[in-house]
Amino acid sequence: MKQSQLFTKTRREAPKDEVATNAQLLIRAGYVHKEMAGVYSFLPLGLRALNKIVGIIREEMDAIGGQEVSLAALQDKKAWEASGRWSDDVIDVWFKTSLKNGGELGLGTTHEEPLTALMKDHIRSFRDLPAAVYQFQTKFRNETRAKSGIMRGREFLMKDLYSFNVDEKAHAEFYEKAKAAYVRIFDRLGIGDKTYVTFASGGSFSKYSHEFQTVSEAGEDTIYVHEGKRIAVNKEVLNDEVLDNLGLKRGDLVEMKAIETGNIFTLGARYSEALGLSYKDAEGKSVPVFMGSYGIGPGRAMGAIVELLSDERGLVWPESVAPFGVHLVALFDEGGAVKRAADELYAKLTEEGVEVLYDDRDASAGEKFGDADLIGIPKRYVISAKTLKDGHVEVKDRATGKVSMERFS
Ligand code: ATP
Ligand code: MG
């Protein structure tokens, strides 16, 4: 892509009311636009990065047998009344609205109820199990605190997967696979070393759920990390009994702030019983389906990557998430030789399948370098009259600042 064609502009200042580092940088670099508190639109660079994250998560969900769907955002209250979750006392972040001819609707905060209801059309016998169904879908939550930028949106993208198994044993096997897939996702997103599998409250069925907590001062959660075992315990559940249970000593744990980037949950028969999702076993007996849910926010993950990896000059993306692999910065000369060389290199890299953002704008070197630092593409190629004179292009690594010269022919 030629930068002269990119409609977004970088800016020096973020909006005054934006307090989160992730949103400040993403707005300044032209990745997102703030509509209002907790509501962000994604612009070309931001959408490319978000889609890279989505692509990684999709590969890992497909690899454990997930099948992708896309459920409606508008929610029929019937399913939610059946589970007891229509009430604002139970889910306090509902956005609700009504139809012109009467009748209430909700904007989906999560999708256990509609998917459980939907699966009744498809699961009848034990032969129809297991199933794992997932989506990337917009959730709406009337969050009271919206001070964490794109990490806590009132409208946000979530990958939510739901598993359906015959019993707890079959569920547990899938649950472990999903947990391993989540570990791979955070590794591939470049924040695996700061992300801990964290024991958290399990709700009605199991003792614990597992959160994926990414250590950062920008996090809203407090966790207690055991570095040796690479696990943590959420403050919400930390007590002597839990420590005993997990074989941990309080003195070995370090308190840290963290971002909940993912969450996996054993649901058991909570929703299948409420909504009547059951199967006939080999003896013809009707048994409620055993369920689990597995969430991750691609936008929150993107915000976490920004919080962890960016520096005082701007964004720093891991290759796997960067909107482009190479930022080609050309410092044009009078004669046009640099332009010709840069055009040629752009064509060559593009042909090789490299995703290139080509700064072909008529702007000063200072402006181009400042923008390149802010935009944060991992590799910068600089062509100027100087580099060209001895047949080189300068290659700079955004993360390390390391510069090398590559032969240019
Ligand atoms: P939190 O405790 O932070 O409010 P949650 O426990 O309500 O989150 P889940 O319902 O488990 O979150 O959602 C699954 C995942 O979706 C979370 O782990 C997180 O990555 C993401 N997520 C949740 N709420 C938001 C939000 N408001 N904005 C962006 N991502 C979110
Ligand atoms: Mg949570």
C-alpha cells in the first residue's frame, strides 16, 4: 500500500479525554477512532492488525476442531428468561431495546443462551457429540468503567467458543486442549512470556475457571504469580484453602497487576438443563449436554500488545500482528533516482509476498521517520540518495533499533 493513498493521518496529540496508553497511541497512529467513551471504530491499519489477531485465533480454534458460525447480536429475551439471566440484577451490563410493535430485545453480551437453544435442532443422540462451535462477534456491554481504551469497550469483538460433550470426562479432555490452544495463541501474539494461566472463580459448576492474565500496570486485575510454575491465582479467590488445594505457598507468590486477556470456563449442565439441550445415550436415556465456554477479546489482546511492547516513540508490533511487515521509507532526491529505486523495491517485495507500506509521500525525512516510529511496523527499509550511492538500503528493526545495510541491486 502506498502511504500517499492511505486516508488516515497521524497526529501529535490524542483526545484530551483519552486516558489509556493503548488508545492514545492507536488514535495518534491512525489505527482507531474514538466515537465516545468505550466505543472505538477501526481504521485501515487497525483493522489489518485486528484481523491478524483474529486469523491466529481462528487457526488455533480450527486446530482443536472448532466450527465457525456467526450468531445474531439481537437477543430474544425468551432464552434468557429460561436461564434466569434476562434480569439486570443478574447481568448488570445489558443494553436493552424494544421493537416498534412491542416486545423487548437485548444486545448480546455473551451467547450461551442462544447457542444452547440453537443446538437443540442439531444434537439428539450421543452420536452427535462432541461439538465445538465458535464465532468472532460483536458484544455489547454497558460497562461502568471505560477507562482502559480498546481493552474495555462497550461494543467489542469477542471470540467465544462453546463446547458440547457427553460428560465431564470428555469435557475435561477438550478443556485441556483449549487451554493449550490459548497458550499457543498468546505465544503467537508475542505476549506469551507475560501471560499466566490463572486460577479464578469457577461459578456454579467447577471449583476454578482459568483466566489468561497478561501482566501489565495497565491491568485492572490483581494476580499472584508463581514464576517457577508459570501459573497465578486471581486475588478474588486467593485464600489458604485455595493455596493448599493448588500446592502453593503464599511466600512463593508475587503480586502483580494484570489484564484478563482470555477466560475459559466449565459450564456443566447449567445452560443445557435450563434450555432443555439433552441427548439420548446408548441406553436411550435422556442426558443434559455437558458444556464449556472459552472467550478471548481480539481488541483487548491488541490493547495488551500495545501496552506491553510500545515505547516512547510509538507502537511496536510483533511480526505476527503488524499491519504490514515492511515500512519502505523513501527520501526522494531531485533527480528521481531514489523514486525509481524505491518503486522497484516496492514492486519486488510485493511480488515476493511481503506486505509493504510504502512511504511515497512528499514529506520531510523527520516527518517520515517520526510517523514510521509511531506506526510501529517491525522492519523499516530506508532508501535515500546516500544509501543508493553505494548500492544499499538501510534496514532498521523497530523493536531493537538495530540498523544493518542490505545490498540493493
Ligand atoms: P472482565 O472481567 O474484564 O470484565 P469478563 O470476565 O466479563 O471480563 P468474559 O465475559 O469472560 O469477560 O469475556 C471473554 C473475554 O472477552 C475476556 O477475557 C476479554 O478478553 C474480552 N472482553 C471482555 N469484556 C471486554 C470488553 N468490555 N472490551 C473488550 N474485551 C472484553
Ligand atoms: Mg472476568
